[in-house]
Amino acid sequence: MDKQGQDMFAQFILQRVQEGKEEEARAVLAENFRKQDEGTFSKDDVEGFVPKMLTLLKPDKVAEVQAVVAQFSGNFGQ
């Protein structure tokens, strides 16, 4: 994912995070983006992202985010 894609994904996630959890979400995103930039990002990282992020999301946004991450994960490595 390029920088523009990362920014769009981060905004999508941050708009759906519980109030007060934004900094924690930014840290999780930053770690994933760092790994992407280094070329060390793996499918395991995608799968590890979901449980971390689910605890930070607004309950009514979980399914929406899961669908987007599943789509990304399905395209990962293609």
C-alpha cells in the first residue's frame, strides 16, 4: 500500500475508533505501515491487526471494518 493508501486507510479506521482510543489505534496503524514500508509486512501481521483493532472500534463499526480488512487480506500478496 502506498503512502496515499495508508493515509486513506488510517482515516477510515480512525473515524471508527472509540473516543479516547485514537492514540492507541494510531500506534497500531503506524507499526503496520512501518512494516509495509520495510517490506516485512506479512499475512500474519494482517491477521494480528484485526484482534487489536476490534478492541478499539466503536461496536457498531466492527462489521464494517472487518469487511474492509478481509477484502485487503484477500488481496494481500497479489
